[in-house]
Amino acid sequence: MLAMAVDADAHRLVPQRKPLPPMGEQDVLVRVLACGVCRTDLHLIDAELPPRRPGVVPGHEVVGEVVARGARAMRFQHGQRVGIPWLGHTCGQCDFCRMARENLCDAPSFTGWDRDGGYAEYCAADERFCLALPGDDDAAHAAPLLCAGLIGFRSWRIAGGTAPRRLGIWGFGAAAHIVCQLAVAQGQQVYAFTRAGDTAGQAFARQLGAAWAGASEERPPVPLDASLIFAPAGPLVPAALALTRKGGVVVCGGIHMSPIPAFDYALLWGERELKSVANLTREDGEAFYRLLEKTPVRTHVQRFALAEANVAVAAVRGGRLQGAAVLIP
């Protein structure tokens, strides 16, 4: 099969011909229909996240159909459509797993980091950590929901869900364009922050229902109740705190961020909270897809052939997309 593997020294992906992925007893083998390009994949390619093993195949927004099952894999039928997300396995025994906080597991395994992911024609995954997907959804539009959507949803819930009336979103990429639609559908006011000069991104945010959109250096017309930061830029943390009212919360939604500069305690005082999001849980997936049944979300995607993975990655890195990049094997 064709796969795009990480060359950590060159900070790019290289095409390889590989055998079908090995399967465990509770694994399913899927034919990949679509795989979203997540910013976490960029952190792996750029070695901002330490490599777990050489030549890993990234990709954890995988939509595929089951073509083979391990000896003990009975959850999905042949031909059934499933989603393979970032969290690939947990130990089930550590303190965090026993507290129903499997996203913080001490011995986890991640798709596209520990085991090969979906930048390939086929992908294997533990069926217990896969998500059942509607069979009639367009695969390309479904793919970004599996991380951009899920992490955006978890960030939104940690920020208070529907409680904040005025929600700031920093970094208007794949996750932001999904959570913006969710928040607006729940009656919240969204204030979108983009790179300076990104008038197209600001117009896109307003198109999706944002009440205001501007550069991250600008001040919105009202104070914010909560902020979600999806851009991996540490200086946005004090900027968001400065615009958040007393009792508000700022949530960092990425797995990697550049250093956060020192800031005055006054920005945090007043019972403001600063939180991070780490991975996701299977319950997040179930809750997110239940919400989608009542709140339809339209993902905006740009398709790339699997062999064009480096082009797709460069487009995400350069912020040249409205929505998400998706690879189609």
C-alpha cells in the first residue's frame, strides 16, 4: 500500500510502499476513504513533538470502511464505516483511567504518533477506540470532525459549554470553524481573532455567524466571558486573558504551543482561569456526535490526493485554508 511517512530530519513526508498494517486481536483494518490534516501532524513532522518511533505514518482524522477484523474484534461489521481518532489505546489501570479521565492515561497510545495513522491507503486501529459513523456522510467532510471537531468540542465544554455568552476564538482554522458553528447554534456570540491582515479569514468567520472578527492585536467591542485558543502561539495567552472579564476562562486547545511570555498577575486575578485540553475521551466522541444530530455542522474542506500530502501540510502551516485540508487516497 502507499503511505506517507515522516522524515524527521527533512521535516517532510516521504512516500513509501508498505505492507498492510499488522493487526491485533481487537483491531480492525480499514480502507481509508479520507484523512484530515491536523496541526498536530505538523508538530510531528516539524519535530516539535518528540518522535515515538522513526518513519511513523501520521493522520488521526481517519474515515474508513472495515475490510478485516482481528480474532476478538466483533463490534463492527465488514463494510461498516468507522472513524479513527487521536486516542488509540489506554491502559485502563492507572489512576486517571480509573477516574474516567482516560485522556490523561499514564500509558496511552496515539494514532499517527505511536502507531501508523491514516496518511495511507489502509489503517489498523483498536476497535474499542473507534467511532461508528453514519454510512451516508461524505467522508471528506466527516474527517475533520474526528479531531478538529472533537478537540474543539472538548475545549468548548471545558470553557463552560453554553454558559459563556460571549466566546472568543483565537486562530480561525479547522477546529475554530466547527466550534464557531456549534456556539452560534446555541445562541452564543462569537468573537473571532485571526492573524493580522487575514481579511479572508475574518470574512469567513463572519460568514459562519461570528458577531465580530478582527486581528489578534485588536480589541473587540465587548469583554469576553471565555476564550478558546487554537493557534499554537504562546503570546495569545496573555492577550486573551487581557480581554476576558472577571470569572472568565481561557482554554488552550492545542497539544503544543510556543513559550508563553511572562505576564502580570493582574491579568489572572479576579478568579480568571487558564486551562489546557489534553487529548480526548471516548465519551467526548459519543457526546459530540449526539450534539451533531441536533446541531448540523457543515465542515469546509479542501481535498488533496494522498501523494500531495506535503502540499496539504504546507497549506495548513501557512494558514492558506478556510476550514480543513483532507487527504483522499
